[in-house]
Amino acid sequence: MKRLVIAALICSPAAAFACATCGCSLSSDAAAGYSTTAGWRMNLEYTYLDQNQLRLGTHAISSAQVAAINDAGGNQEVEHGTINRYTTLSMMYAANANWSVKLMAPYIDRSHTTYGAASNPLTADQLSSATVSGLGDLKLIANYQGFLPTHNLGMQLGVKLPTGHYGGPNADGTGIAGHQPTPFSAGPLAQNTAPGNLLDTSLQLGTGSTDLIIGGYYYQPVSQNFDAFVSGQFQAAVKQKLHQFGQDYRPGNQATISFGLRYEASPDMTPQLQINLSRKSHDQGSLADSPDTAGTVAYLSPGLSMGVMKNVQLYGFVQLPMYSKLDGYQVFPRWSATIGASYAF
């Protein structure tokens, strides 16, 4: 079975993070590879991402330093942490070696804690918590790789659909905008009357937006045993369900570039290394926390894929942040991990 390493850079979270670009930028398609043979392929992937470090710009910052803004009369949220667990089922159909289409369905399980706009000293009884779980925003991606006889140059065009619950309190705090947004379940914020008890719009299951996705990739053997790839993708909201004055929200545009190597000496075990670069612009609208939602991030992502039986690939990766420059005060992961299985039939 001839395999191509392409970097789709399509990730289950779908731009629903509390920080700028802390989320999964790993190329799942480069991790598993995929066949140019016509037919179906199913992929199941799980990502664990624990945002447990407060950061400003390029460095870490303590909770007390952020709370000091409120000591001086400010109104700055002091986030404590967000644990994200993403399980994504993908189905791809290739009509021939040139054309394929993939549907991605993410299930999101997210736990979030925050001190709100608390002042020092920060204590455990000031913490509020919420748990969000359910179907996120679906993605549908069409792929064309017929530019060269070797099928190693391709383009992508896709759409993210607003299938996950979304929304939050409107600007004046008198009503709920969106579709079934999740409230806090414990702590001081949970005691507020609706809509003051709702979780931030950026932390809901979906964004309420329809996004356009465009991308491209190139793959090339660089020696007898090494294959290299480079790819890029851009995602931008083109239509928002939250568009009324005082209850509008548009997620920031996101661009991702990835490149890496696969060591192909063994047909059954393939060590890999990816470098993933992401840039996200500010969220916009009255429901957005605009100052704290943009940034640039670079990850080093070592991993391994294995063929365990006919037409089955397993893979696992760890993403390690090499660089981050975040606007505002954001929680950020020290590492994240992804495991997956791919089956061709």
C-alpha cells in the first residue's frame, strides 16, 4: 500500500480554547499516513491537554501577580486551569488517488476552574468550576492531490459547522445568547443568577460560527529512509450565529504551519518528529474576551506510528511547547499528548 505523509493540520478542538493557540496543532494525517488507494479510512484519536500555567507574553506569571490588578481596582479574570480531553472520530472516503473527503466529529470533555476577578490573597473558596461535555463543531474537508503524478502535492478546502452548543450572557447581562451554553457548576460564579452563572463563550462546546478552511501540503523523500513534509492551513469564520448587537461573537482567525520527518527504515514502526507553528488572532464581539485570546505558539512533537495488523496503524505523540507569545493573561499547557488508531477498509 503506497502511503503519503500529508499534514492536514485539522484538529478536533476547533478553536475553542481559553488560551490563544495552546491547542492541538499536531498533524494527525502526517502521524498515521494514508493510502492513495480508493476506499474508506476510519480514524479515532484522543488528545489530552492540561492548561495549568498562567502566562503573559513569553513568560509565566503567578496568580497573585494577576490578582494584583484587581487589588488596584481592575477587573481581570484570574484563571486557574482548564483540562481538555478530545476524542475525535474521522471518516474519510477516497474516490481515487486524486480526490478524498473527510468528516471529523469531536467529542469534548472540558473541566475549567477560575478565581474570577478575585483579589489577593487567593483562596480555595474563591474557585469556581465548570464541566463541559458533548459533541463539538463538525469539520468536512475535501482534498485534491492530482497536481503531480506522484500525488505528493495537494490542496484542501473545507468547512467547520456550528454543531456544538455555544453562547453566553449578552453584553448587558440581562439574557442568554446562543444555544444551550453551559453554566458553572460549583463555586461563587455558580451562585449567580442566570446569565451571570454562564461559562465563557470561548470555553463552550462550539463557537456558533461557520468557518472556511483552506490548506496545502507537500511531501518528499529526502534520503533512503527519511521522508519530509511541509504544510499549512488557514481557518476563518465567515458566518456567525451570534451576530446581533450586544450578543455577537466571532472566533479569531487561525493559521498553522507544520513540517517534519518520518524515519521509514521499518515498514511496521515509524519514528517521527513534527514542528508545529500556530498563530491566532483576537476573538471579536461583545461576548469575546478579546485582550486574552491571541498569540503565537511553536511546538516540538516527537512520536511513533506502528502497523499492528493488516490495514491498521497506531500512533502516539507528545507536544512540547518551544515558544509562546500570548496576548494578555492566558492559561497554557506544559505538554499535551495524542494517541490514535487508523483503519483502512
